[in-house]
Amino acid sequence: MKMAEIRTIQETDEAAFMRFQAALLREKSPDVKVQEVTDFAAFVAESKTQETVATHLDYSTATTYYYFLANGELAASITCRWELDKGTLLKHGGHIDFEIAKSYQNKGIMTELIQFAFAQYRKRGIFDIMITTNEIDAFSRRTIEKNGGELDKITAITEDGQNLRLAHYWVHLTPDAELDEKVVKSYNAHSNHNMRRPVVKQEIVAFMRNKQHQLDGFLGEVEAFAHVENVPIIPHETVVYFQFLLQSLQPKHILEVGTAIGFSALLMADSAQDASVTTIERNPEMAELARENFTRYDSRKQITLIEGDAIDVLSELTETFDFAFMDSAKSKYIVFLPEILKNLAVGGIIVIDDVFQGGDVTKDIADIKRNQRGIYRGLHKLFDATLDNPGLNATLVPLGDGILMIRKLQETIDLG
Ligand SMILES: C[S@@+](CC[C@H](N)C(=O)[O-])C[C@H]1O[C@@H](n2cnc3c(N)ncnc32)[C@H](O)[C@@H]1O
């Protein structure tokens, strides 16, 4: 027996599509926008193109998925836009548009379609989804809220000469471990939750992640793999910042604590092509994946992976570094710092990732969950030792979950 299916439109769907469109047109109200299709073949061709190439600089690439009932009738559609920074999408378009014929509402079809769309966003590493709808469209608002939408704000806009009030929702997806057969076992959907508690406005984060230069080639592949597999790598806004920083500084000897699958090591090696990169990782599964990535992509043989705990490895290092990146267990940054400073040249820079603990560092310790207090104390010791230290320049930068940047100004540093 034929089952209901969700898929993109094809040339053979003309009759079902036209009936669906006629139903929407009949029901046309301010809540439902319908652009009438008359040339179906051209519409199918354009839909296919739009999936990968936007027809205007200001348009996002987009894919529309249709819900076909078992009897072949078309009940609903959902359009997923992949680039929120295009045109006015951040202001009033949002990621998703959906349409459903009235007779099919309240049967769970829209929820099925939305969950299908969310799975497509997860696959692309997009976890923060913006959806807007007319304030008075009760069905859409109920559907969005049922699917995890959190109301952000209501704004007044004018569209096609009509004054509308738009409800803006955000849905924050967690990468669902059950959606895909996971290659990586060390991390799950709840790993790295601070990355989903951004410390600056959500729209700004989305803007920085989507508007700035995207990675292609092997770096793009490794970044996408990490997102799909929940491996906590530096977020895209930090990626772009690192490219800028390292391309400008051109350090010669880089040290990294916390390799994971080797993404940031490869990025740094790519940005400073004359540099050596020594990177330390204690998790054997991560080290294995990093090794594979280095074999495949470290074409200039810049990277040396040391498998082990930084606590043991750092004290054994004899090389002098001019750039260090700490991206490991947060409570241990203050423990590793003296060792790293010992091996850092005067004028050298240390970047420390994830220092805001999702904003918890600003709170009183009594308000911090007991199992998070070790990290909280470690980070505060780090701030106390560095921010006002006369032997160092130090600055906090609100990228990702916050980075602390330190420059060593003199040979001997008293960390107090
Ligand atoms: C956030 S991930 C690193 C991501 C990587 N820097 C990137 O952006 O591509 C942190 C990694 O640090 C490793 N790690 C944590 N504590 C460590 C330690 N004491 N010694 C070595 N590695 C450690 C973890 O196993 C994990 O793979």
C-alpha cells in the first residue's frame, strides 16, 4: 500500500499541485500568501535551481518539501531557506514558510512536515531556526509553539501595502543523536550546551555565522562533520576571527590544547602556512579521528599530534611557541596557564576558548549548579590571574562562548 510521503516537487505532480493551489487560493486570507503558478514546468525547474543557486543576490537558496497523502493528494508544503542573512529574512522572512490546505489542518501533518524540515537543518549544521508569522494566525502560532518555538518579539511591518503585526519565533534545535547513525561516540546531543546559550543576541550570532565567509574544501567538510556529529569545535564566528588573526600574525610555532577531530589545528595550519602546529588530545576516539584528518588534509605536514593529557604533556615540551590556543576542560585552564607561559616567547599570544560558561561567570556562585562550580571557580581564578596582570595584556572577546586573549609582555610572569 502506498504511504504518505514528504518530498520535493516533480514534473509528474502537476494535477495534485494545481488542486492544492486551488484550495489555497479559495481559502486565501491575510494569513496565507499564495503566488499563483501558471507555468508548472517552469515552476519545477526554478524550484530545483533555487535549492543550490538563488536567482537574485538578495534571495536565499531554499528547498520546498511537499506532503503527499497516500492517495496522491497534496496536503501541505514547507519551504526551508538556508541563508538567513539574505534580503530582509532576519527582519521578517525567517527560515521557514509553510502552507496547508484548511481541510488538512489539525491532523498532525504540519508537525510532521516541520520535524522533517528540522532534520534537514540539523544535517546542514543549522540549529537556530527563526520563524515569523502573522500575529493573528492562530493555527501557525500554535503549530510553531508546539514544535519548540519561543516567542522573541512582535513587530509591526507593512507588506504589499498592508499593515501587519509579525510574531517572531526562534527554535533552538539540539542535534538529535537518533536522527543519524553517529560516527562519533564521545559526544551526544547535550554536549557543549553553552554553545546553545549564546552570550550575545541570537540574531547577531546568526548573522555572524551566516553572513561571514563560509569555509569550502576540506575545512568546510570537517566543520560540517563536526556539527553533524556534535563534536564541539570553535563556532563559525571564531573560525573567521582565527583566519583573520593568524593570517595577520603569521606565527611560526603554534601550540594547541584540545585537538578534538583536528578542525582548529587544520584551520590554523591553513592560515599560517609556514607554522608548525603541536596539538594535544587526551580522548583516544578524538585522537584517532584527528590523525585520519591530518593524514588526509595536512598536506604540508605542519601538524604534530601528541596523544595524552595536557597535564603530563605540557611539562615535557621544550619548544618555544609564539601562539597558543587552549580549548580543553575549562576548569583546567588556570592549571595549564603557567606551563604554557613558560614555553611562550615574550610577545607571544594565548587564546583561551569558552570562558563565559554560557553567562554563568557573571553570576554569584550560590546561583551556579553544584556540578558547574568547579568550572566557575577555575574560570574566576583565570580572570583574577590575568585580566589586571602587569606582565600581560589581556582582553575578553564575546565570540562564541567568549574568548580570553593574552599577550606575554615579559619573561617572568607572576600569576599570584
Ligand atoms: C572543544 S574540544 C576542542 C575543539 C578543537 N579545538 C576545535 O575547535 O576543532 C576540546 C577537546 O579537548 C580535549 N581535552 C580536554 N581536556 C584535555 C586535557 N587535559 N588534555 C588533552 N586534551 C583535553 C577533549 O577531549 C576534547 O576533544
